[in-house]
Amino acid sequence: MSGSSDADAIEGLLKRWFPEPAFVKAAIIGDHPLLPQEQERIARAVQRRREEFATGRWLCRQGLRGFGLPDQPIGVGRLLNPLFPETVTGTISHDGEICAVALVRRSDLAGKGIGIDLMSLRQRAGRMAKLERMFVTHPGELAVMASFGVAVEPGMLLFSLKEAAIKAMSHLLRDFIDMREVEVARDGTLALRFGGRTIDAELMAGVAGGYLVTGARTR
């Protein structure tokens, strides 16, 4: 599948999870224009990182325009999260050839945060098992992954779900956290636990084109 077909497939899946009036867009990573403040932020980065950053900001500005907002710099928060205008919340992810974004007006969001994550199956499959000690809270977490019905290795799925969940919980966080502090559990229903308490959240996963795609919505 080509990069453009992958982007279309990812966008279609994300639109099911975050339907209108949310803004969802995916595109092939490329050299897109940045505003001066953003250029300063990324000036010393390697070309690949500059293009990832630029594509995410380019897509996000399309969404802000759709919400009636003018072009403006999208800064970087203390957790390396994108900083949107106060009336908007959103999330960016990129891997392989593709970048995707999802933006929601806070007034339209029936929750407190959203997060998405992409993982290229071609580049990541078979490489997560040796890293599991860095993100698995306990061995039972991997067994929970079967409940998502997604045909990818459990460790890869768990890692991606935690990435999406941490983005969705960024409003709760004051500093970077160990991924093992976040637990994906099943006690009758699927639950997300953090800091000794259960977070009211919805977790989503699927394969689109050559990518594992995950999403999280906290309520």
C-alpha cells in the first residue's frame, strides 16, 4: 500500500473514533512551511525531525482554520505536547511515512483529553518484545491485549495504547512519567489506571494500511 493510501486509511479510522465536529487529518510527512517561532524551536533538529514537526503543525493549522481561528504558532509544552489555543485540544502522532492529527473544540468534547498514536508495522513489528520491561506494568497486561481483537503482537499494542493514553491524560500530568505507572487492565470492563486510581477513559485500536493506530479519550 502506498503512503497516500495509508494516510487515507488512517484518516478514515480516526474519523470513526473522533467524528465531526472534530477535525482529523493524516498526510505523508514532508517539508511544510513553519511560522518563525516554530522554526526557531526546530532549527537545530535533523531534517527528519523538522519534517515531522512541520507536517504536524501544517495539519493542525488546517484544523484551526476550520474552527474559525487564525494561523498562529503551535508551541511545545513541558511534556513536549503541542500547545493549542485555549478553546481547542488536540493530539499529533507520526511514524514511518505518515503524520496524523485530531483536534476538538473544548466546547464539543464530551471529555477532558484525547490522544492518538501511530506505529508502522513494517518498521516496528518484532522489535518491541525486548523493550517490554520498560513499559509493561505486570505480565497480565499483555493478556488483556487480546480483548482488542487486533492482529498485532501484544507488546506493540500495549506500548501504543499507553502512548495514546498518556497524551490524553496530559492535562493531569506535571512531569514525564514512567509508562509502567499507567496500567491497562480488565476487571469486567476495560480500565485505565494511573496514580492508584481508575481513569474514566475509552481506548481504541485498529490496523489501517500498514499501521497500528490507537486512540484514547478521557472523560
